Amino acid sequence: MSVTLGAGAVGTPAATAASAEDDIKLIRHSVPPVIDMTNRQYIWLDWELSGGAWATVVIRNTRTGHTTTNALGTAGGSSTFRLSWDTHDNEKGDLPNGDYTWTITAETLTGSRLRFEASGSFKLVRQPAAHDLNVNGAFDLLQRDSAGGLWRTDSTYLSGELDMDSSHRGFIGPGWQAYDRIEAVGNLGGSTVSDILARDTTGVLWLHAGNGKGGFYGRIKVGTGWQIYNRITGGSDLTGDGRPDVLAVDKAGVLWLHPGTGNAASPFGARKKIGTGWGIYNDITAVGNIAGGPAGDLLARDTAGVLWSHLGKGDGTFAPRARVGGGWNTYSHLIATGDASKDGRPDLLAIRGSGDMSLYRGTGDWNTPLLSAQRVWSYNQGFGYNHTA
């Protein structure tokens, strides 16, 4: 005889009691009610049964219905089944934030399914990141093709290598040739997902609020006169208020801070002049806290190809610059990825005109803020694109 119990509360099991001939019970599990995967790639989850040689765990996203099925065995007579759950592995499908359920069943060594089943639920959460547009915990790259179509490429980080293969690329939509600047800026509109800013050729600035699925809602006009700037970057919290800010360099070389408000209709406070002489740089990138200081930092490349680090003070200003290294003029784009490598520190993606890419992992050390370049698997990523963000 078997008795089916109702579904438990979040994080608690609901079980079908085993028949006498099966005699399998769930003793314990380690699935918490909330799994926070901020700055993490995978988590170990355990289920201990009173018997059974094999188990199958199915994890299902409540909103999308997407499931991952994991066959688990035991060793040395143990009755504990362990799953290393990778929450941003593209090979296993999209695993965004939200509600999930898990179900475990047991089998004999010969593959006969035992009359046992246990289930539970949990919530997967991550803090929003500037370059995570589908909220699956992984870096996303935006690229515009020559026809004005915008594409998003998701990533994975496995065995010390960032994978940006074109097989993980999806089409967002047409019409993006109207813009001469596109920037990923984090959750500028105050939601829990990342947004982008886009400037049209007349200097009007538009906010495209992220929908959390890799695309965007309809645009919102958030400014005019932005044609005075030739460098724009955003996504880092520079003022210590927990909201991402935007930096822009005007054509006279003045650096301006546009502090974030968290309001999509009016995302910036009054701009503040925080520096002069920034015309020597041909690229600036807000990379987050890459050098171990109190706030987000800024990397800037001068016209000779030297990369400089500007440590954020936490009040919207920067400490005197420190030289990172030369030869950076070989790259056409420098992209702040956030924590692509899942070691708790933000990283930098450098892209050549050919489409070849290198990942520079952040160290948290002011003296040496970046490790040596790591290879990026980026097959066919450079072909036909005229803008990258």
C-alpha cells in the first residue's frame, strides 16, 4: 500500500510513502528554501534515502516549465545522493531566477523503478548584474549586425574558460541602427533585471528596460542633448547608494557623473563634474569593484594603448590613476562583464576587430587589478557586427 502526501511548503519535502516491498524513505535533504547563487556557478545538493542504488532528480522551473533531469548513483554503500547543480550551464538550458520544484525517485541496480517519490520547492535568486539580461547568472554580450539587428550571446564559464560560442546566440530584434551608442547599465530603472541605454543620432537618450528574458520592453525617453558626449559607460555603483550610475566624457574632456535614482522615468539625478583632462582616453569602462576599493572602479585606455585603473572612492570620484599595462590598443572593445568567472570579483572582456576575445579576471588587488588573459571560446562572434556592448 502507498500513501501520497500533499506538497510541502517551500523547501520541505512531500513524499509518497514506500510500500513494504520497497521500503524506501527520504531521511533528509539539503535543499534550502532560498538558493542565492550571486557570484556562484554551482551548488551541491544532497538527498539521503533509506535505500536504493540509483536516484533520479528532476528540477523544474515553475514559470517556464523547463526541467533538468539528473541521474545519480551512490558509492561505498552510501545512501546519500549528491548533485552538483550548475545554474548557468547553457547545455542544460536557461535557469533564471524564480520558483523551482524538485522531485526524486529511486531505482534498483537493475534499473527497476521503486515505488518511492519525494518532492519539494525552492526559490533561486541572484543579485542583478549589468550584463546578465536573462537573469540566469551568466554574462551576456550584445552585438548589432550591419542590418541593425541586435543579438544577445549568453555565456558559460567552465574549466577556466569562458564560452561565448555563437550557438548560444539569440536574436533580440531589428531597428537598432537608429542608435549610435548602446550601453548595458544594470538595473537603472529600479527593477530586479538589467537595462540598457541607447542614444540616437540626434542626441536623445532612451532607456530600454530589461524584461528578464533576454529582451526589452518598449523604450522610454530619459534625456536630450547627449550628443555632447563621446564616451559613455555605466553599470557600476560609484556613490555607494546601491544603485548603478553612469559616467560620460564630453568633447572638451570633462568627466561627468550621472547618479542613478532607481526611477525608470527619471533615472538620473543632477549631473556632477568630477574631472577634466579625460580627452586623452579613447575608451572608458565602468568595471565594478575590480581593485578592492570601497566602490566601483573605472578602467580607461589612452590613445597610446596604455590601460589605466581609477579606483573609486565611493563618493562618485576616483583616486589618482595607476598604470595597468600597455598594448591594449589591439582591442576594439573593452566590456565589463561583471563576475563572469564566478570567483566573487568582476572581470573584463577584451575583443579584437577579428572577433577574437580574451577574458581578464579581476583580482581585487589595487597594484595588479587584472590577471593574465584567458582564452575565450568565441567561434564566429566577430562576423558582421558593427557595435558591441
